[in-house]
Amino acid sequence: MKSFFNATFFADNRTNLLKKTKSKLLVIPAHQTQQRNADNVQPFRQESNFWYLTGINEPDYILVLSTRETFLIVPKKDTVEAVFDGEASAEHLTKISGIQEIMDEREGWQKLSGLLQKHKKVGALLPMNQKYFNVAMNPARKQLITKMRRRAPGTQIEDIRMSLAQMRMIKQPQELRALQKAIDITNQTLAEVFTPNWFATYDHEYQVEADITAGFRRRGAAGHAFTPIVASGKNTCTIHSIANNSPLQKNSILLLDIGAEVENYAADISRVVPIGSKFSTRQQQVFDAVIDVYNYALALLKPGQNYMEYEQKVEAYMGKTLVTLGVIDKPTRKNIRKFYPHRTSHFLGLDPHDAGDYSKDLQENMVITVEPGIYIPAESIGIRIEEDVLITKTGYKVLSGALPLRPPLMV
Ligand code: GLY
Ligand code: MN
Ligand code: MN
């Protein structure tokens, strides 16, 4: 697939970041590779900010950015590593990123140490807060900060994450093209798998997952942007049900929450289909209620709409909906959150839950998901509909709108 990006995109992002942070010196690490088991590594996925500023998908690099000079510090590979893993040439790295100075570790750190002594302050990415993400964070940020402090004691670290988030939340034309490609691949794959008689050929969730994975790769996506959710029956009530191992029970429902990844950009689309020729009366009732909430949310979207107020309005509307469905008797926050335990929207881009500033009003060229859901474990009914939506000058455009919300799914 031809790339949607060229070196100018990354160079402009670097220039804009320097302007926005007003920092004289910024140091940004790539991700490190992570262990899977023994000497097996996890498939490498670049840290999104590093990619946004360089276009480079290699581990362990460091980007040094100042008003006077920009350079990359590239780890030295020994002969064995180079033979087993390959090695990117300096010309190749320059062509992708537009960065002229590619330095090895010794030379690069010598230069960086000098800059740290001179500037005293450095803009960097602080590690993410593990309290909110119960996973071991990639150690690259922490190690870089520790090493900078060792090389230049007294260096002050300024956190630049919010500046990057505010840049990344406004999508540029190249980014919108990559996102659209990821969305189109996801929709085409869903339409290919969910033909009107699809349930006659699948009897387990993993078979559906296998064909979705094949459909993404066959269409040129890198793969999944996140672990795919293929949930049937009572699994539909687990928001992130990712085991995808259960048998498909006739007359229950199947919830798909999937997204292809194209040049590190994520689609994020959810659909629910009956396992059989049609929904039961109750399944249909809950499904229609979710679509109604979806349409309510969509109608609120336009520049100037405060994001938090939007979430509150949708939550209130969901409260009324849940009362009508007979799921709760009073629309209190606690009652609503029991059956609708997640937010309606999140930013979408390089990360499925993309960087952005949720305290801001919506602005033109933001991309968000709209994904209301109702989950009733006692009835084994979990319904979530998710679309990817661009905020336009006057309102919104549903980027994933080529695929109907209701089955049969056809593009
Ligand atoms: N696929 C995760 C989400 O919809 O947020
Ligand atoms: Mn989502
Ligand atoms: Mn999703």
C-alpha cells in the first residue's frame, strides 16, 4: 500500500511542537521491544508520539529536537542482531523522517549531554499513570529520564504530553486519509464476513475472528489496531471480551468491536448481529434503543459543543431509555452506569483511545467514536453500536457510515 505520509508531515509536526511547547530542547524516545516469553518478543508497535514526529517504526531510538538542531540517536546493533533483525540505513531513516543527522549512541549521547548541561530544562514525555492503566508500561520513557538526570544532574523535566495531545486531536488531511483507509478495510471485512446467512458457516467466535484477521491483512492493513472483540451470548455483556473462544448459540447475539490498523491509524467499529435470521423481540427492542441513543448523540456533534457536557447529555438520555426498557426504575447515575458503564465517545487516531484534551469544546477535524451501549447480563443481551465520526465546520460526518447500523451488513 502506498504511504499516505511523507517527510514534510513529520517535519511540520516537529516544528509545530517546538512552537507550541516553547521549549528549547525536547527529547522523545521510541518504544522498546517487550518480552513475550523467553527470548520471544511481542510484535513491535511504535510509540505513537515518536511516530507522529519521525515516521520511524524502529525500537530504542531517541529523537532530540531543539530550535537549532534535530537528530536521531540510533542504537548500535551488533553483527548478529543486524543479521537476524535487519538494520535500517541512515539514508532510509532520513528519507522517511526528513531528519538529516543520524547518530550512533556514543556520539548522540555526547551531544545530548552537552545540550542538557546548557539548557537545564528539557521537554519530555512522562510515563503514563499506571494507576489508571493496570498494565506494565513500556520502560523507555522512564529509562530515558533516569539516564538524562544521571548525565546532567539538576536537569528539569517539563511534561509535553498535553501539547502533543492537543496537536494530535486535530487531524491533518494525510491522517484523515489513513484513518479512512483503516475504516474502509474494517467495513469491507465486516460486510464480507456477515453475509445474510453467515451463521450457517461459523460455530465458534474464533472462526469469525480468524476471517476478520484474514480480511484485514488481505486488504493491506497491518492487522488489528486493538485485540478484537468477538463476543456472543452472555459474553456481549463483558465490554472487553477478548478470549473469543465460545461456541455460537443459535438465537443469541454476536457483538463485534474491531478495527484495522493502517500506518498506525486505528479504526474502531462495533456492530451487533443476530445468530440466526433475526433478533428476538426483546433483542430488537434493546438494539433499537441503542440506535436511538446513537442518533441522539450524533445530533449534538458540532464545533463548540463542550465534550463533557455532551457526555452528560447522552448519559441523561440513556437514563430515560433504560427506564423505558424497564431495566432501571430511576435514572440515577449509579443505576445508569450499571447498564452503561462506559463513555459515549473517545478520540480516535494513532491510538484507538487517542491522545486529546477532553476539557475542550469539539473542534473541526477532530475524530471521535460514538459508541452507546446497553448491557443486561440477566438477559445475556449486550448491544454496542460504534461509529467513527469527523467533526466538520458545521457539524459532523460519519466516516464509517458506508456500513449500515442494522444487519444485513453490506457496503
Ligand atoms: N474497542 C475499544 C473501544 O471501543 O473503546
Ligand atoms: Mn471505541
Ligand atoms: Mn471499539
